[in-house]
Amino acid sequence: MADLSVNFAGIRSPNPFWVASGPPANTAYQAHRAFAAGWGGVVWKTIGDPIVNVSSRYSALNITGARMLGFNNIELISDRSVETNFREIAEVKKRWPNHAVIASLMVETRAQWHEFVRRATDAGADGVELNFGCPHGMCERGMGSAVGQQPAVTEKIVSWAREVATIPIIVKLTPNITDITSAARAARAGGADAISLINTLSSITQVDLDTLVPEPNVGGASSHGGYCGPAVKPIALNMVQACAADPTVGLPISGIGGIGTWRDAAEFLALGATSVQVCTAIMHHGFRIVEDMLEGLQAYLDSKGMTRVGDLTGRAVPTVRKWETLNLNYRRVARIDYDRCIGCNLCHIACEDGAHQCIDLVAPEGRGTGPGRLPGKPIPQVREADCVGCNLCSLVCPVEDCITMITQDPGVPEMSWTDYQEKLARGEMPPIPPHP
Amino acid sequence: MPTGPKLDAAAIATNMAEIHPPLSPAAAVVAAHRCLFCFDAPCIRACPTGIDIPSFIRKITTDNLAGAGRTILSANILGASCARVCPTAVLCEGACVLHSRGESPVEIGRLQRHATDYVFERQLQVLPSAATATGFRVAVLGGGPAGLGCAAELAQLGHGVTVFEKRPHAGGLNTHGIAYYKMKPDVSLAEVEMVAGLGVEFRRGVEVGRDIPMANLERDFAALFLGFGLGGGRRLGIPGENLPGVVEAVDWIEQLHTRPLDTVAVGESVAVIGGGNTALDAVNQARRLGARQVVVIYRRGVDDLPAYDFERQLALQGGAEFLFYTTPVAILADAAGAVSGIRLAATRALRTGDPELDRNTAQVMAVDMVIKAVGQEKPGAILRQLLPDLALNPDGTVRHDATTGQTNLPRVFTGGDCANGGREVVNAVAEGKRAARSIHALLTGKAVTGPVQSSRAGVTGNPWGAGFDQPIRVAPVARKHSSKEDAHGGPVR
């Protein structure tokens, strides 16, 4: 059985699954419930000078009946007192000494940063996470993403925390920035031990078409919110990989963004994360989701012969390369399994109107009889010679394994765009003719 | 207890509640999201009227219910009643590709109802206004589904249309003959009003040949559409058939639609003769009106029942009993002249499939009501009077071209039960609509083609696409026997 425990920049945790700083990590009560359910760590809801929240606070993007695929909030940092938060951290840490408790912090002045880092340490926190990511409300006051978007400011504030910190410093990065690695490098330059990403994306999820006010509606007005949930996972994966692949960043990564299952978590680990943090999925389904995450990751690691989480961390990072290095001579085409085809013809219309017009509707005779296919009703057929291997048909096909992408042997050696440019320059080959 | 009303109005209202209640708006959206939005969708091809089902369902997901209603009603003017009475399991839903993924099909019928209810409850005008008037006038004989399908299409194409309906209300079997728990008559009457709203003139209570000479119609109208359905119930030809307490299924069901339900007489023990869908409609309604025992008398076996299997299941759930390989030989009366029993004999299924009466097995079952449902008379007799030159089929239905609905008389078209011998409402609408397009072509020289999903021609050059003009049949509603009479389980003589 693979060992799920992790050592994240010196912070030990029985597993890589942490509750991210947010509404589920607001109280000792919730932390107790989280640890009892199986979570390995809790990153406390950000502590800072007391704030006041508005009502309402959340909105969601629902797609074809699936709810909360995207989620948006305009809630600020903790609205509880600083004393209460640090007291409860101490209580939780006392009861769960082997679990990770990290204090998320957001204050303004050097003196305040010193004070809050010390108080977190005194409370027994295993580390601090500097919230440089929140894109709403706090940034208007010069905190949160206002810090994270300016590498020089990031570096300066991290260095303030570093001056007094005896526990690991994690810097939480905002994705609302052109180059995430510049922020990561600034965190390192300031003395951070690790980074966590991504915080939420600036967003407006929807406009109420009756009131013409976006949601969440606060008395007839809304505000730019922070976007998270399953919809942001691809953005988060991209940024995690970018930081993991950059040797000038070189910090452990806690992956955040749209994680709700062990499969999501495994993808973040494979792209360079050492631990992962979850918030929206808990807000949707409760702490109980961790049971499947633990079992699933364990089983996956075992099935791959990996003995610890670290064996997975970063494994997929080197497979993300510059486009110009990809093999132009690699070729695959779509193939339809007529014993599975149900005759919905979605592949046809997708290719016809949205891709390369190489799936025809033809008479069904002689092409097998899939389940439920109607006699005489035309069925799709790929013209392989014209198929560019774009994958679209296999993505729209509603039947598992009905359309597969078949790799074809091109009979010629690998050649990247870079190779191609060099061969052209050397006169070793004529230009590849444009697609008709 | 003698034959008569059995239950009070409240109990009947409970019993007669719709078996397929409407979807809530939230449930409709969930149901609609299950649709894969197939291209060249098999459900469209399985619909005789070619409704663009994926399109109207997609519109439901976006709360564009008026648009969904337009998609439905522009293809099938009786989309609201078809949503309730269509045998969707063997039509659109039977063709749904989700079956092939091991899932239940999209609830097309209930979604169609959701969209059409929205339109009718708000009395929205979703159909485009009629084309420029052509100046032609067309007479439609019979205001049932075929006549309405024809009239609505003609009116939308710009023709003047007059519907001659002998009853006080139009709608035909949709108004008078649908099982009450499937659809109440007000749905059909609202559809008639919608057709009237398209500019169609209705002359109700007017029977052609009795109240107005056929010659006048031939003189005053550029074309005629015959859509007056079937005649009265076929006779059993056995003793006791004329006793009070012996009723025709269609007549009895019509009573349910024209009188308060708590005044409709039903027996304590009812024998229903026949195994078709009308027979089972009678069975289910007799039970719901309070009959204690209802027995279906059918002369073949369970696998031969012409009724849809889901109708049989409904009857079984309602507590009906089935006597197979059995046929009535006499209906008996008590001293007061009321039905007291029915003498039955066993039939033997021979290899030919034709039942043979075994007269040695006669037995008497005590019943106080007999409902006959062994098919309806074909309209041959009245047609011979009205249009002596009209060519008929040997079974008494109107001979016609299946693709145009045209009869041997060039200006006379037909559709619905009088032409097809008795099929579904949706078939009648489709045949009426098809005949209307043929009439339009005859009168104006311009062809009308239905909206068909566009698709680039395949490599074979054939323009594929589902729609009204390319119908297919999924699960054949085929008769299991060569002759209709056999299928309806008429008595062996």
C-alpha cells in the first residue's frame, strides 16, 4: 500500500488533501469535522484585520443541468476576531497534532505581518500561507491580488514575513496575472518556502436577465468576484505545470483549483504539486468527499507501482513541451466502431459544421449494426484520407469507446516545426503544401 | 346492483386523473437536458408528422417555451393532444438513441406537452400568419384529426377552408374517443379553436348529404378532403346483442366525453369483447367508473393482442382479467330483460392463425354489461351515396395514393381512419397535412416541402436529413394478422 503522507516544505501531513482557505476552513468546528472525515490539513480562512461581509455572496455557473461547475464569491477574509481565530487554531492543533494546520494571513504593514506571523507560530500553526491572491474587495484596499499582481511588492512582503518566521512560508498566488512564474519567482526571492496556486479568477458568472444585475445581487448591485470550481481546473493545471517546469521557481507547490476528486488531485500531482487544496467541492458536497479521494489515490498509486505520493509528483511535467518541438509527422485519424454507434450523428454535424468536413453520412449497409441503429438510416463514415486527427468527433461522441483515434504509421521520421524550419533553410525539403 | 353510475364525482375524478401528469418546469429542464440533440435524429423520422424534436427540446432547456411550441405546432397542429395520446413507446421515444446506451429514452411526449401547455395556457399565437390568400376554397369533410391537420395546413398556405362537422363539436375521436385518463376533451377543443384562429371556418352540426348536398360542395370548392373517420361499431352477430346493457365501445366512451362522468352507466361485472386498444381503453375506464370486475374476452392468445403491450399492462394494473382463446356465442338476459350473462366458447388456435370455435366448451359467465370493441365499420356505404364514382378498397376504405392522399377523383383527397382503416391520431394529422400540400400543389402548381434538417450531401450525393418528407417506422405497429377483422377479435361464425 502506497504511503499517502507528504512532507510539504517541512509541513508533515498524513495525506496530500488539504482544506483550502475559505468558508469550509472558517472555524475549529469545521476543522475538527474535516480531520475526522480524513482530510490531511486545513489552511485556515484568511486572518487579518476584522472586516464586514455583504449578503449575498456567491453565484454559480450551471451547465446543462450540472450545478456549480463554476463558482464565484465576493466574500472577504475571516469576519471573526483575530483572537478567536488564533485561539481555535491552537485548540485544533492540540487535538490533531499530526495533521497540518496552516494559518492564512493577509495584513498591510510590516509590523502587522510580523505580529501575525508570530501569533500564528505561537498558536502552533505548522506554517503560514500569505494570501496574495484574493481578487475582490481586499485588493481595493491594497491587499490580496493587488500584492500578487506586482512581483516587487510580493517579494517585499514575503521578506517581511521571512524576517520573523520560524515555520514554513507558503505564498498563495493569484492567477490574475500575465505570467504566473514571475510572481512565483518573486515569492522565492522574498524567501518563501513554497507556493500555492491558483487563487480565484476575477469573474462575473452571470447576469440576471430580468433585473439586468449580475449575481450575486447585493441590493441591486454586484461586484467582481473570485471564480473557482471545476471550470477553472484547466487554468490551474496550466499554471501549476508552468511553475513546476521552471527551474528558477524551484519551490514545492500546493495545487488548488477545481479539485473535487482523486483523479483531479492526481493530475495536479502529476503536473508538479506536492499537496492539493480543496474548497468548492467541499462547499458543494461536504467534507465526506475525501473518503473517495483517499481510496482512489491509494488505489491508483498502487496500480502504478508507486509507493508514495512523491512518486507521482511532477511525472507529467516534462511531457508538456513547446509546440515547436511536437512531431509534425505524427498522424492519427478517427475510427468509428459500428458495433457501438447508436446513430446520433453528432460526430457528423460537429465535423461538418465545426471542423474539417470529413465525416459523411452514408448508407448503412455493410457497416455493421450498432445497438438501436435504424434500418436504412444513414450513418457516419470517416474519410480517413481527409481526417486531420483533431479529436473533435471523439469528444462529442456520447458513447464510450465508439470513436477512437487510431495512430497511423506515417512511414517517415519525426520532424518538429523547428526541424522543419532547419530543413527548409538547408534546402533539404520543399515546403509542405497548404491544406486545401 | 343494476347497471348505472357507481361512484360519486369526486371518486371518479380521482380515478380518472391523468396517468401522465405534466412535468414541473424544473423536471422538464432536467428531462430536456438528457436529449443528445442528435443530428438527423431518429425520433424525427419516427414521428409521422416529422416534428423537429431535438430542436424543441433544446428550446425547453433555455426556457424558450414559445419557440418550442412553435417548432411542434408548425409540424403537427395537434401537437398538444399527440403529446398525450401518441403511443410514443413505438414512435419517437421508441427510436431514441438513449435506448442504445442502456438508458430510458428522453420523455419526448411529456416534454412536448410541457411546451404546448405553455402555449395553450397563455393562448399564444406562435404560428406565423397565413400566406397571401390564394383565392381557392377547399372543403374538409370531417373535423377530426385528419381534417384538422389538412385544414390547418391549407389555411397556413393561404387557402380558404371550410370544415363540415356533423357533431356539435369538432375534434373527432380526439374530442370524443380518447380514454379520459389520457386526455380530457378540453385539450382537443382548444386545438380546434387554434385551427379556427388560423382562419378556418367550421360548420358544426352540418352533415354533408343530409344538411347540404354533396353537389354543392363539388360546385363551390376547388378541392375536397374526406376525413370523416370510420362508421359505427361492428356487430357481433350473436343473440342478445341488442339488449340494453350491451354497448359499443366508441359510443360508450363518447358518453364519457359528453356527459358528467358520474351519470355514465357502468356494470358491476363487465365483459369487454375484443383485444384492441379501444377495448382496453374501455376496460380501464370501466374500472375507473367503479366496475367491480372487468373481463376481456379475446379469441386468440396474449401474444396476438393487437393492443399495445403498455395498454395491456395498464389494464392488468387496473385489475382487469383476460380470457384468451374465448369468444362470445350469446348474450343472456334476466326476466326483466337486462343483461345477466354471456355464453362463451373456447377457440382453438390453428396453425393458420385463424381461431376455430370449439362449440363443446360453451360456458356462461355472469355479467351485467357487455362492451363491444371488435372494430368499426368502414365508411364504404355512405361514400357510395355521396360520391358514387369514388374508388374504394375492398375493405370499404377510400382508395388513395399513399404519398399524396389523392383519390381516383382528381379534386378529392383523403386521409385519416376512412383512408387508412384506423390508425393513430398522429397518422391522421400527418395524412391530412400531406393531402393539404398535395391540394396546394394541384391548385397552385407549387410544391411544398417540409423543413428538413440541412446537411451537406454525403459522398453518395444524397441529401440526407430527417423530417416530414422522409418518414420511417421504428417498431412496426403492424397488424399481426393479414386482415383487420381478425386483429380486432371479432366473433367466429
